[in-house]
Amino acid sequence: MRILYITGREISYPRNDVILKAFLRLGDVDTVTGEGTGSPVFRFISASARALPYLLKRNYNLIFIGFIGQPLVILLRFLTRKPILFDAFLSVYDTLCFERRRFSPGSLMGRITFWIDRTSCSLANMVCLDTQAHAQYFHATFGIPSEKLRSLFVGSNEALFYPRSVEKTIPLVLYYGSFLPLHGIDVIVRAAKILEDEPDLRFRIIGKGIETGRIKELSERLKIKNIDFLLPIPLRELPDHISQATVCLGGHFGSAAKSGRVIAGKTFQCMAMGKATIVGDNPANRELLTHGYDAWFCRMNDPEALAEAIRELIHNEDLCKDLGEHALQTFMKRASIQALSQPLKEMVETLVGRF
């Protein structure tokens, strides 16, 4: 099996990295990436140009286009008749118009991003999303036929995220992320305020992003005393912080519609490390996890519900231990590289068998 693996971002991006590792179990893989300097448009054109010699020199069974790849699908469809498996992963339209609110859906840019999503998915032979709930969104929003859509969990880098033991001193609740609206970090801050009556409890929030200013302002207004805000750290350092935590917050906790369609990447990382993890009660998380068995669910956009969940776990060491052990088992069975290789193999065989 010969596969050309093309991405619009660096191959080390977690989603791209996990799928590449799964592909390497299936056959011979050549990679072309869009990493480097310059505008996104330049990177897409450059990646397409770098892919051309590969397409001319080798007879591939499949072209895989990873995150972020909508423009690449459109460009490369005119360069090859080989089957294209496209990992859409996210909707450009949904991200820019609803999650980040850069454009209104009816604006020129809103219509362009809608066209990019719909056209790229239409031109690909098969489209992969991270959850069934997300795939259903693509079907309902862009009219992509259900039989063309597949789901593949995000997984994590197992060489970095694996169980390790450290000596714990005080109860610690950990959250890290890029401070996007769907994350619901304001819900975490308000929950921390409710839990100020837990004298030894500390929250550690790592990261920054478009919501940083608003979150810091909220924290100052509420006079929060039990949160330590840390700037982003290298990926390789995250396992140390996860291992120190009593409870990890996977999310998503926000009110954005997308919050209920996806499983946070950090949830998989914490599961892979065998940690007790709190997640939002939504359709996406229910595809993988079970409340009280391998995760603890709480109502989304509800600080009191999150505070209650945290209080329940920090005072129950046995429950945390059970949740963590079962989380690791679920991860290995359904979201490890080995586990993800099987559904990916089925996608490849289905596509290649048609050509």
C-alpha cells in the first residue's frame, strides 16, 4: 500500500501526528507538509507544488490530506485522479463565523468559508471527522452524504502521554488550552470561586489565546485567590503537569454549539496518562466515555455543576483511582494508535477497492 500524506500544517500537529503513526502501520507513506513561513495561502500553494513531483514519480494507492487541508483538496483534485481521503477535522466556516466570530455567516467571507468547506468535502472521495456528532454536523450543514463521512478519534502521542507516578502534596485541578470560546474557561474560573471554601485546593490553568484578556479580567473582578495562571509550555512538558494533578479538566465546558460535537484533545492525553478527568456532558464525549466509569460528566456552561464535580472527586481518592484506571483502559482499547489503525485501514480498503 503506497500512501501520499499531505498536510496544510506541520506534521507534528497532534492530529496529523497521530494519523501519520497509524498510517505507518498500514503501508509505505511519503509526507508533504505545509509548514514554514509565509501566509496560509502561500503554504497551501507551496504544499501542492511540492506534492506534484511525488504524484508524477510514484503510483500511489491513496492520497491522504490532513489538517488543515480544505484548500489542498481543491487544488490537488485537479492534479490527481487517485482517491482522496480528507481529514476535515474542523469546519473553517464554523470556526471563523461561530466559534471565533471573525465574520458573520452571511458576509462575503462567511459565504467563502462555507463554499471552501462544502467544495473540499464534495471533491474528496471520503471525509473523516473526529466524532460521529461532528460528522453529522457536516452532513446537516454542508449536505455531505452520510455514506461519505467517517469518524476517527483524536488519540494522543503515546510516547509522551503515558502513566507516571509523582508525589502529590495538595489537591490540584489542572486545565490547559488555547483559550478559545468553546473551551468555557470562564466556567472553570467561576467554579474555582465557588470552591474557595476548600482551603488547600489549587487550580492551575496553562495557556493563552483570544479569551485570555477576558478571563484574566473576570478572575480579577471575582478576586480569585486559588488559581495559578501559567503561560503556554512546550508539549513535552505537559505530562509533568498532568501527572501532578488530582483531577484534570478535559472539557469542553462552554456554550458554543461546537463544544458538544468534539472531544477535546486534552481529554485523550489525560486518559492516556490514567488520570481522573471531568468532561462536559455532551453527545461527542458520550461516544467514547461513560459517566462514573472512565470519566466524570458535568453539565456544560454550569459553574456550580463543575464545582460540585470537582468537590466530589478531590474528596474521593478511590473514585479518582478507578476513573483513571478505566480511562486508560478505554484509551488503549478505542483511541490508541493501535486501536485507530483498524478503522483507518477499513477506510483505506474501502476507497482503494473502488478504484
